[in-house]
Amino acid sequence: MIFPRKRETVVLPITTDEVLIKLARVTRAVSLLTKKEGPQHLFNGTITNAQFTLSLRIDYPNNYIPLIKGRFEDSSRGCILFLSYDLFFSSLLFLVFWSVLSVLISLFLFFYAQESTYAFIALSGGLANYVVTLMNFKKQFFQSKQLLLDVLVSEDG
């Protein structure tokens, strides 16, 4: 696992139509021009007939929330939900940029400048950035997953 990503399959005892209705109740399309919605608006995203793209609604900046992509299929006992949780592209770009830059700086310092201490510091900084990203993504993944499943298995609506 180089990049933060999670995939899972969930079997739900409800139909795909019920999944669509439940998701539509708590999801709003992203728009910078509209005012904030009430507490029932839990996710930002889009929902189509057989798939959706969601992210947790937040009131503060958070670079580690996952982008939830899902598709569903009917089954004899309800529906099957295929989910993937990924970092947003800008967060992934940030992670890759600083990881590559710290490796290049450490290689330069180690081989050209022959400053192994500074090379180790640069590499440690890049590694720390990577570990912090993984840990925060994991935390946000569990929060987003739990909220999504709570919405889908709730009895109301």
C-alpha cells in the first residue's frame, strides 16, 4: 500500500432504490454559492442510478477525508455495495510531491554534499509526512465509513 486507499464490499438487506433514497436524503451537490445546510446534510457529492461519489461534509479544512466512490448491484437478498476510499487528488499530489522532494534532497545531501546527517533529517521529514498522512487517512476512513453505514442501515426512511 503505497498510497492511502481502502476497498470493501458490503451486502445490504435493502434494495438499490432504498439505498438511493437514503443517500439522497443526506447528500448535497457541492456548490460554493449555496448556504450551509442543516444537520441532515452529512455528505457532499453526486449520486446517479448505479453509483455515487461522496465525501464527508466538513466545517473546517481537512486534507485527509476520503473520497468515497461506490457502486451497487441488486442481489437476491438486497444489494451489494462496492466501495473505495481514496485521498482527494490534491492531497495525493501533496503527499507525492513532498515525498519525492525529500528523497531527492536526501540523495543530493548524502552523495553530492556528503552530509549524511542532513540527508537523514530530510528523509525523516518525508517519512514523517507520509506516516502522518496514513494515520490521519485511516482515522478519517473509519469515521466516514461508520457514518455511511449508519445512514444505510438506519430504520428511518
